[in-house]
Amino acid sequence: MASFFDKYISTVKKTETILYTGSVTAVKGMLIESKGPRSVIGEMCIIKLMRGNESVMAEVVGLSGTTVQLMAYGETKGIEIGCQVVASGHVLQVAVSNDLLGRVIDATGKSYDGKSDIVTDTYYPAIASPPSPLERRQVSERIITGVRAIDSLLAVAKGQRLGIFAGSGVGKSTLLSMIARNTNADVNVIALVGERGREVIDFIQRDLGEEGLKRSVLVVATSDQPSIARLRAAYTATAVAEYFRDQGRDVMLMFDSVTRFAHAQREIGLAAGEPPAQRGYPPSVFDLLPKLLERSGTSKKGTITGFYTVLVDGDDMDEPISDKVRGTLDGHIVLSRKLAQAAHFPAIDVLGSISRLSKRVSGEQTQLAVMQIRRKMSTYAENEDMITVGAYQRGSSPAIDAAIDSHQAIEDFLIQDEFAPAPLEDTLVRLGQIAGVDIPAEEYQ
């Protein structure tokens, strides 16, 4: 019987005994202004509609004198001048427990899959500070992604954060689904921010599958939802990942995409009166990005390994969001449209990608094999035009000859079917064979 009353006891504990209220004075597009209530930035409020018993959840995004600026998590339809605004007394909190596994939730942590909401006494704040740098464990273990190109040439450490940079339609979501199915992480937390509605159900049923969903939590805010929902979905997913990390687990946080998160903050910032800075992005965007990205990584208890996709506008790798994210993370994986057009999937541009912590989790012989493969790929790329048109005479350069001899084997190795498994041992054995290096069994761990 105790569990039956838990949700009621929890509700009573969270109930504010003093209510601060205000009233709506203006609705300007996405932005709602009210006179009062007394509140702080980030505080959750309830806007009570004057017709019927319905209400809308909103968040305080700005303060100007006695005017409170809010963004609604749902439709603003039905909100009118004079609607009562009630402050909750707390910022967005996420209900967390092991019951989240296999569930799909929305930006506020509520059920999005038609099942009952999570009942628990444990709540994590959606907006939180990163762990202290001095409290982080050093990275020392490899995490397996199940993608040959990554596990061999771009090895990833537990607690590392990488960006996946690509234009539209080059395979970012497909690459994430491969990692979600094949990783050896204990828990997947997947944030789908600003995605099309069709892609959400495709990712759950086709890409993730029933077995993958059992050890995953999905946080969804589709492209048609208000900008505050798309923004907070990122924080909610990170909070869920932090909960499982604090249990001592290794968490794989997959975030698609940082660009749409930045777009949501741009919409909010501009609506609240912020001046545009770089390419229309207000300064708050560049302030929020590192605060969000730094929350993943290692802690004393567990790890959060982060893969953050970045939708590169016009394939420009140096646009402001790409540049900021690349400078914050521990490496980047670049997907090439040229490779995708040649049916080379996953379309990872190995030479344009880097994992800054790969040497910490790779053995000496593996590192030697990686160095030799990358040299051959670089040599072939530098002389590809000459080789293709037949201008190169075999025997002129031993390095070019070796690159040509290994080219097809390297291509076959890097191409991987979306649903083909790639155990780490098989990956490193093939890597050693192509490079002519004997990788010992102890390096397969």
C-alpha cells in the first residue's frame, strides 16, 4: 500500500503553501508577457485559461521591471489578456528511476508513449552545473560503438564527447542508430531534438528495435513543438543521463541535433529582445553550448559518453555553431557527402576526423596499425587525381604503390552495412591484416 500513496505524498511535499500570481498582459508570437508573478529565470509557471479548466505550462525566460516574459510548452491558443499566471516555485525537474528504461518521454519528463508517467521520489533538475574538473576521473577505458571505422581508426573512450558533423541527408541519424544497437554501454539516452515526426517512429521501430529500446530512454521534442520544448529536451536528456551515471553506470548519450538546439535558443533569445551577433545567433547561444556539453563526461561514479550531431549549414564546417562545438568537444567525426554519393556508408571522412583520446585507450600495436593505414589513405588522397587519369607510372614511388595496393582493402573494411555487427576483436584483426601489423589479443579489450 505504501507505493500506492507515494505519488500523493510526493505531490504534497512539492506543493507551495504560498502562491505568487500574476496576469497576462500581452501575447507576442511565441512570447507571453504578464504583470507578475514574483519569479526567477527558468521557473515553471502555470497559465490558467479563462475558458474551461485547461492550463498551459510555461517557463520564465526574461524579466523587465514587473513584466515577466514566458514561453509556453504547448500551444498559445486560448491564452488571452487577464489569464492568471501562477508560479510553481521551482525550475524544471525530471522524474528519474530505472522505470525510465524502454520509455519515450517529452521535454518535461512526462510520458510521450501513451503509458503512465514515472512515479518516483527522485527528481533531477533539468538545468544543472557540470561536475567539477577536479572531481572527474581520468579516461582509461575504451567504449565499443560497433562501427568499424570508429572502433579502429577513431577509438572512443568512456566519458569522451564527440561531434558528428555533416550536411543534411548524409547519414547522421543512421550512424547514431548503429551505435545505439551495438554499443557495450549499460544505458542509451537518446535525445531527438527538432526531428520530423516520421523519423521518431522510424528510429524507435526500425533503427533501435525492441531489444535496443529495452536499455534505452528516448527524449523527444519534434520540429513542430515550441522552441522552449526543443531547448529543454536537451537538458532533460542530459539530466536522465546524469541519473544513470550517478548509479555507477556507463551511459551513451546520443544527441540529434545540437544545431536545432541552437536554433531554438536563437528563437527564444531574439523574441526576448537579445541582439543578434554571429549569423543571427544571439550571445546566449554561445554561452549555453559549453554549459550543456560539459555536463557529459566522467565523474567519480560513472561515465557519460556523448555523441552530438551537428547539422552543418551548406556543408560549411566553419559556421559558428560547428566551430563552437568542435572547440568544446574531445573530437569530431566528419561525414562526407562525396562518400555518401558514392554509396560508401557510413560516410565517415577518416582523414577529416579525429578522436583526441584514442591513444589513451588503444594499445601500441593498434596505434601503429592506425598510423600506417592513415598514411596510406593520405597518400592515396593526395595523388588520387593522378592515379585516376592514369598519369602515375607504377614504380615511381614505393609509398604510392603501397597506397594503391591497400586502397580497395581499406575501402572494403570501412564500408559497413547498417545492420551488420562488428565485434571489436574482428575489427582489430582485420585492421592488423591490412596494415601488416600483428595486434596481440590483450589489445582487443
